[in-house]
Amino acid sequence: MVTAIVLINTERGRVIDVAQQLIEIDGVAEVFSVAGRYDLVALLRVSTNDEMASLVTGHLLRVEGVAHTETLTAFQAYSRHDSERMFGL
């Protein structure tokens, strides 16, 4: 599983519209409206790096209302939830 976090700025007044468009795209697991430098954070999960490249460059960047993105590719996940499940904490 390949995971990426995409930090997104939208055009003014387009946050909800962009979020709704993003969540309809295969490979977009979750979209969060956030405070701070960015308007949205999208969590992407696909099977291969090629799929991720296609998802980011072929789909996300074509969504109407997206002004700027920064993509962070995850190398490894650390999760309290996973640790508790594995070790029965």
C-alpha cells in the first residue's frame, strides 16, 4: 500500500466544493478541512507508486478550484491504534 498526504490550497470560497470533488476520486481515502496554511488535507491510498503518480498528476491537479498542492509521500506509518491491536494494550 502506498500512502500520501496532500496539502491543498483552494481558490477563495471553494473549500467545500473541492473537498466534495476530491472524495469522489478513487484512491482518495479521506479529506479534512483544516486551519492553518492549507485549506484541505487529503489522505491518498493506492497499491503502487505508478497509481499514486497518476492519481496526483492526472486527477487531483485537475480538480476545479485547486490552487496549489504539496504532496508528502509516506515511507512508514506509526499508529497507536495498530500498536494496541498488535500487543493487546
